[in-house]
Amino acid sequence: MRTRNRAGGPRELPPYPAQQLLVLALCRICEPIAFMSIFPYIYHMVKDFNLTQDESQISFYAGMVTSAFTFAEFSTSVFWGRLSDKIGRKPVLLMGMGGTGLSVLIFGFAPNLQVALFARALGGFLNGNIGVLQTTVGELVTVKEHQPRAYAVMPLVWCIGSIVGPMIGGALAKPVDSLPSVFAPGSIWDRLPYLLPNLFSACCVFFGVIIGLLFLEETHAEKKQRRDRGVELGKYLLSYLPGKSTKPKSSTAAKDAEEQPLLSDTESLPGYLSDATLDVSEQDRHSLDEACGHAPTKPATKIFTKPVVTIIASYGILAFHTMVFDSLLPVFLSTMPPEKPMPISLPFKFADGFGLDTKTIGFILSVQGIYSMVSTHFLFPFITQRLGPLRLFKLMSVLYPLLYFTTPYIVLLPESVRMASIYLIVVWKCTFSTLAYPSNAILITNSAPTTLTLGTINGAAASTASLCRALGPIISGFLYSMGLETGYSGLSWWTTGLVTIGGAYVGMKITEPKGRMDEKDDIEEGPEEIYDRPTERD
């Protein structure tokens, strides 16, 4: 693939890393399945714990279970990000998946709220994969031209998990009630009605770990040269597939030797340095500046600059209100209409519910996932290539408040249009999410001065997002319960809408800093263009 640099000349792009992104997607798919599968039945699971007979309190406890994972994840995300900078991305990703598998098994056996909270928290402590995944994608994609397509992959995987997870959770929860001919009353499936969907999630995690162990390659600039026996075993197994021929080691070694460049990584000319070498060997950069007759540039020593912090803050606010929506919607749809309806006093005083069952909610969430998949694959790359990630994220930040101020009113619509309004709100929310999240991820990645600090930056971003995701369900669950008791069922939605107004303010303050991608373009352009461009752009 060819493109043109800012000097107007042709530039050969590196190949798109499709194979490794596919492997990373197969590893990732298990986590959204495990995370999303609880939403259709969490309200009923908490209700079965017999903590309270007050329907309005159940949503609060359900929010606690949902947020236990993200709150624990907040406390360890920076640690996992820094650890991945030290030992590599692959081992941290595999450990995170293993933690998810252990968590879902314990959750499936949970007899009470305390064990359920422990299981979810354990999964959060042992899993810091959000930031590490973004780092891995950032290291696989070395040019901006590939970013819109590549950064849509992980959200697309999450969408697929959002389809499978709720379907599994809604269909396999309480199997004795839904499939009495297969699962007999009095069996383990009757005593542990939520074990089956979690066993399915554990199997998905096991599949992801095996795929990662055999086929996922290390991307860390310093660690990817290490020998990986898992990948060697994967290649050995693939050699027995039809159409794959095995070659003697001597032949392979000779071929590899022929393909080796004349200059090693440490002997490269400045114009062909990798990201890692470019940032570690500052002497080369000083030499280049002196040769061009310019003052030497200073090395980037500060990681968390003001633009980086602003982008991370906007990511946290986005994570807060989208998590509120994801956790509150199933509760909103599960809430039974009050036996004694309260008097309605518009525009704010009303309290009602839909009273939908787990299968219906699971189907709605699956439709949400299907649409999100389509929007992520087609809509996001199309719009990003025209607006750019910065303008797109700012646009989403400004429009988000309308969603939250509108949602609670659909419960007042006539019965004939209620379901249509639910799907309309779901499509609305999914469109915004599939545009906002990848564009913010691109902004975070492009702001990193080097790939060696990318894990730390993404770890801090993931930690911030996890804290916000943890607080979201707790705060929204409390406000939703209060709203039902006082007759203002939209209280939680409207409060979240106020948060999105703050998010819009922060989003409009974002500037895209000059990062490692721009430095690479500078070297390709030549010295005349390097010093004619601004360091920040809107």
C-alpha cells in the first residue's frame, strides 16, 4: 500500500498486521463474554440471595456486584501496565485471562452476595488487560493510516462478546426453569441456577489462553526478540495442516539469513530507526539536528503531559457514563411496575418499569451487540477518515447529554411503541459508544512519546476508567433506588446526563499532542518539513 507524506512524495506503508490482530481478537473474545453474560440475570441472582424484599434495593446490590470487578481492576491496572513494560505484553495478557477464568468459576458457585462480590473482585485484581491490549494494538500498528481499521478490531470483538454473552447468560441461567426436560429439579443446576453460564464463560477463557499461548507474538520492543516456545509449538502444529509444508531447520535458517538486513537494529541509520531505538538513542537525534543546522531537540522526559492527562480524564468520564448505561439498562428493563402507581407530575415526577424477563433482556442486549458490531466495522472507519479522531471525539462528547436526558421518558410511552423505543435508545447509545471509544484510544496512543512508555500510559488510562466504571453502577444504583422510592425514576439518568455535560467540557479542551507517530513521519519527510509543522493541532 502506498500513500504520500507531507512532502508530497510516495511512501510505502508496512503491511497491515491482520494475523496478529486476529489472534489478539480470539484471545480477547472470552472476556466480554464473561463480563456481559451476568447482566441479564444479575438482578434475579441478587433477588435470589434473599437480602431484601424491597425491590428498589435490589438494583443497588446488583450495582455493587457489577462494580466489584471494575473497582478491583482500578487498583491494579497501573501495576499490570508497568509490569507489561518490564516483562512483555504476552505474559500479562495470559495471566489476565487466567484470572478471568478463575473468577467466573467462583462466581458460578456463589451461594450468597459475599462470595459473588469476592469472585468479581478477584477477577478485577488479576486482570489488567484493558490497558495492555491497547498497548499491544499500538505496537502492532506503526502508521496512522492503519489506525482507524485496527482500532476498530477490539471494540468489534467486544461487540461480538456483547452478543454472545447476554444470549448465554439469559438462556443458560436457571436452566431447570427454562429447560426442565434437560435439567432435572433437585440437581446441581437447581441448587446453583447460575453455574451453567459461568461454566460456558470458563470454557471460552480456556480457549483464549490456548490460542494466546500458541499464536500470540510478543510486541514489546525489547522483549519480542526472546525465544517463545509457545509460538514455536503453534507453528509446529500448523505445519501439519493441509497445504503447510515442513522445512528442515537448516533451510529455514538459511532463508532467514538471506532476509536479514545488512544493518542490525543497533546499527541502523537515523532515518530507519524503530520507535524503541529512536527514543533510547537520543545521540542519533542530536546528530541529525546538528547536521540539519538546527538546535538539538530535547528528549521527551515527561510522560503525563497536560494533553495526555486531559485525554485520560475524558476517557474516565466516558467510561463512567457508558458503564452507568450498561448496568442501569437491564435493571431499568427488569423493574416491575409499582403495584400502587404514584401520581405523575411531568416533566420530572414519574415512576414506572417494564418488568421484562431475563430472556427478553438478553435478546435486547444481543441486538445491541449486533448493531455495535456493524457500527464499529463500517461506521467508525468511515467517519474517522473524514473527521479525524479528535474532531469525532469532541462531537460525541457534545451530543452525549441528549441520550441520558431522553432515556427515562420511554417508560411513559404507550405499550404499542415501548419495545420500539427501547431498541431506538439502544441503537442511539451503541452508535455513540462505537465512535467515542476507538477515537479516544487512538488519541491516547498517539500521545505516547515512545512505545516503551505506552504500557504505563494505557495502564493509567485503564486504571482511571476502571475506577469510574466501579463508581458508576454504585452511584447509579443508589440514585435509581432513591428515585423509585420518591417517584423520580429518571433521577439516575438525569444525574448521569449532568456528568456528560462535564465530559463535554473536558472533551473540548483536548488537543492532540505531537507523539511518536509524528516523529516517525518527521524522519520520513526530511529535515525541511520537520521544523515547519506545529507541535499541536486541533
